[in-house]
Amino acid sequence: MSTQTVSVAAAEAKRVTTQTLLEMKSEGVPIAMLTAYDYTSARILDEAGIDVLLVGDSASNVMAGHETTLPVTLDQMIYHAQCVVRGVNRALVVVDLPFGSYQGSSREALRSAIRVMKETGAHAVKLEGGSVSVDSVRRIIDAGIPVMGHLGLTPQSIYKFGTYKVRAREEQEADSVRRDIRKLEKSGCFAVVLEKIPATLATEVTESISIPTIGIGAGGGCSGQVLVTHDLLGLTQDFNPRFVRRYADLAGTMTQAVQGYVEDVRARNFPNDDESY
């Protein structure tokens, strides 16, 4: 099916919902998902036709300059999500529960998810992990909050892994992914992100479950794809994994624009008469 095909459900939806995504998987229409952290970007991405906006804990990296996603707090995630929701009319907004906001207990996870939903107006939350997170997933869903899962490379566990290399190459870990994704589906997740696992495994598990998978570094057999917007737009300069396709060079464009501004200010060419009152 052509990637230009537009899902009837997605095209006609005034608001993309979890049900829309299920229908898109059923129709074989790939789901397009990107990260967003602020009002202006969210508005542009939404108007461009993105299906899902993830307020990712990657804000820790691209917005705050941290080495990992671990430092970002729940309060900070709520702030970013509030900004994003104000810019969205159509896309489904999913918010990452950050490290430390759900690992302690399912009760803590529910409190964090409720705060996100009440204080931001977002539509769902996302949390990492398989079997270890099932109790939290169930408790949050039982409270009426949609949950997106996340398997494979889980950045909040980076110090446990010790590397950002591809996960589940070995059969034992691949079997864990197979078991965990079925558990997340059974627990009620409406979708699962698959990060940096072999494409053949991602295709296999996608075909084995009824809910959509969203891939990042997991090949083209997933139900949809997600990238960090800063990577897609070429705003990041020092992060070049093979799964990133850069659709623009905004870092270069911004540099040229600022250099031009500086030159015009130095030469007193800005502002000119037409730009003055």
C-alpha cells in the first residue's frame, strides 16, 4: 500500500483517538508519530497532519541538554505537555511518564498518570517496560487512562543496559519481547513503541498482536514510525544513528539566518525605514 494513502478514519477524524489508531492498523495505513515539547512546534506538526505527538522524556536531551532522559521530572513533563496541548487540534497527545514517577509502585504510577491527565489535557501516557510494568499499566487503564507501552531499548534503563546498542538480537531477549508485548496487549495498552530491535522481530511481533506498534530503529514492518522532531529537522548535530532520516537542515538554516541578522545589525542595515515607526 502506498505511504501516500490516507486512512479514512484518520482523514475524517476531528481528533485522532486510540480507536483511530486501531482502525489505521486494521486498514494497513502507517501511523506517523513525532515528538513535541512546545506550543509553536506542536501547532506546526499538528497542522502538517501528524497522527500522534509524543511529549517525550527526550526533552531531557534536546531541550535541557542532559546526557540521558533520567533527569527530567514529572513537573517538567507536565509543563511541556501543557504547552503542546495548547497547540493541537487533531493529533493524539501522549505524554511520557518520566523516570522515578512510576517505578516505585502501581499506586505511584497511577498518581503520576492522573496528574498528567488532569493538569495537561493530554490524551494518554506512555511508560517503559514489559512484565515489570504490567501492574502499573493495568492500574492506570482501570482508572480510565489510555496507556502506550515501550519495549526494546528503554532509555530510562540505560545504566542497566550500559549501551545504546540494538536490543533483542539474542533469542532469549527476543523471547522476552514476544512475551512482554502480549502481556502489554492483554493488559490493555492501545499501542507499543518498539525501539532498536531487529526488523524481523519487530515485524513478527507486530503481526502477532491486534494493537499497533510504533517503531524507532525497528524497521518498516511496524504499524507506524516515530522520530525525535529535532533529529528529523536536522537541529541536532551530534546524534547520527542509522535509523534517523533528516528531512531538513534547520541548524544550517538557523545559523545562516542569525549570521545575516548580525551582519545587518553591524552594518546598520536593520532596521530600515520600512521597518521603523
